[in-house]
Amino acid sequence: MTDDGLYRTAVKAAPEPASMPAPEPTPEPTAEKPGRPRLLYIDNLRIALTALVVLHHTAVTYGNIPAWYYTEPAKDGSGLFLDVFVTFNQAFFMGFFFMIAGYFTPASYDRKGARPFFRDRLKRLGIPLLAFLLLIRPLTGFGGYADMRATLAERGEPLPYWAYYVGSWDAGPMWFVEVLLVFAVLYLLVRRLGARRLPGLAAPAGRATARAPRPLAIVAFTLALALATYLWRCLVPGGTYIPVLGLPTPSFLPQYASFFVLGVLAHRRGWPQALSRAAGRVGFAVATAATLAYLPVVLTAKESTLGGHGTWQSLVAAAWESTFAVGLVLGLTVLFRERLNRQGPAAGFLSRHAFAVYLTHAAVLVGLGYAFRWLHAPAVAKFALVAALALPLCWAVAYAVRSLPRADRVL
């Protein structure tokens, strides 16, 4: 879910998603020292997360969670593996995107100032959102329109496409951009109206030596997030859908908002660079232990009790999601920083086109879904086949889109 790209969404909040920008004269103090090296591991994290989005929606296509433009519900037990894959993804990957976006937001504001920052966000986020709504979404919706039109035709009720399109209006996967635009505006207001009262969000980075967050602070944040998620889901349980806005997972909003704020703080305090290797190992270990502890509950509880409504099972689910997300974010950040902090031509290509992949992947997946509709195979096998084709095809389409005149200035 930056100026040269997210999801490039996750990093849409800054002009250069994988770099620490050099300072320029602005009304605000500069944020970085000249010559700071590119954070290639964050760029590579964004590539991995974008690929995970494509795999996630491919798994939804062939699993048992009918929350996509084209689905083939699994007719065999292998669909359960796809559902588990989707569940694990959902627990952390969009929150991670928001954290990365938050990380690059302060530098973007510092470089530009308030009004240019706002105009830039409207251009970099608003134009792709409109492009999806007006150009891509009509392509992805024709299958649903054909099915509904056939049903209504049996009753003698015509359904013009414009009526179906307006009646089913939502932002699709671009809900991330929609929410990120709101977060960017809120950040701008904080900087303009409350900078002195909230120095942690507004003060330039580099004034103090980078220091990793203390373990107790991480534990406290995780517990607070779990409690906030549990209470929020008393009002907005899992599975809630908000029409028009199109938010598919509003029950995760506490995670999305808090992770965005964490990203802002991480930029100011240099947390990603200060995390120890031990912190990464502990993060993976805690995420694994939390999952093992959660298994007895998720295997025995009814799905309706896990999603909210104030049940004790929903409290356990919120605790697992929060612990898993925090642990995995810590582990992956350290892993990529230590092992994947380099980039050749291929990775550079993938990085440049990542946001365009996010923008266009829905049309690619729906097209592949219809193209292989004739194939009868186990759900996992069909997922594997389509995913293997979808990943390179998504980047190829993204390359073609960004090759259009002026498209690379937005994507």
C-alpha cells in the first residue's frame, strides 16, 4: 500500500522512497545531512511488500474469502492454506506499508514546506486514485456487471453499466492511497498547528544520536495497540465494509494509524538504523511464539467470535495480530538492513515500477482469472500457476504504463 513511487504506495509519502533526502532551503528546518546514503533495504522491503500484495489478492481469488473482483471459491481443502496465507498477510503487511509511508513523510514536508507538500500529495496520491476509479476499475468490474445483469434480465429488469458502476463505487485496492492522503493532511495540520506541542513529530532528525526504542516501550506499544484494536472492534468488527470509501478492513484502522505515527517517529529518531540484530531475532521469535499460542484459540473458536463484539476470543485475536505485526516488522527491518541492503539493475527496475504495480495489478489479476477460468485444478495449484504469471506480468504492465508521457512524474 513517494514521489517516485509506493505502493509505490507505501512510500508515497516522500519524494524519494529509498533515500534520505539532502536538505534544501525551506520554511522548515532541514531534516537530513547532505550525502546520506540511499536506504536500499527499505526500497527492497517495498518491493517485497508490493509482490506480497499481488500474491495476497491472487490467494483471495482462489481461496474461501470472496473479497475481490473475480473469485473462484475453492472446491477442495487446499483453499484453507490460501485463507491462512491471507490471514497472516493481513495481520501485518498493510500496517508495514503505512509505517514506511510515515517514515518518509517528515522529509517530504521538510523539503517542501506546507503548501507544496499538500499540492504534492494531491498530485502523487490523488491522480493515481482518480486514474484507478475512472480507467482501471471499469475494466475490473465487467465480470460482476455481467453476472448481475444476467440475474436481473431473468426478471425483466435492465441494468445499464453506468448504474452498476455508480452503485458499486469504491476505491478498490487504492483505499490505501485514500487513507494515506488523509494521514498526510492530518500530519500537515499537526506540523502547522501543533509542532511546538508535539516535538517528536515535528523536530528535525539528526539532532540527537540515533537510539533504538527500549524493549519496555515496544511491549507497552504492543499491549496498547492490542487493547485499542479490541475496543475498536466492539464498534467496527472484522468483516465490516464501508460503502463508497471502499475500506475493506476498517477493523485494522488502529494499527494503520499507529504504525504511520511510528514511522514518523522512527524517521526523527533513527530507529531502523539503530535496531540491533538481536532485536530482529527476538522479533521473529516473538511473532512465532504468539502464533503458536494463538493456534488453539483460532482452531476452536467460531469465526464470528474472533472478529470483535467484545468477546474474549476477539481480545486474543487482537493480541495475536498486534504481537505478530510488531514482531515481524522488527524482524524484517533488521533482516533486510543486514542482508538485503544492496540493489542491482533488476532490483532498481522493480523499485521504480512498484507503485504502478499496485495501481494496475487488479486489472492484471482479473484478466488472468478469466483467462484460466476453464482450468480445473486444486486451489493451491491454480494459485501457484496464476501467481507465477501475475508477478512478471504486473511489472511489465507497470513498465508500459510508466512509459506513457508524463506518467513517471506521478508514478
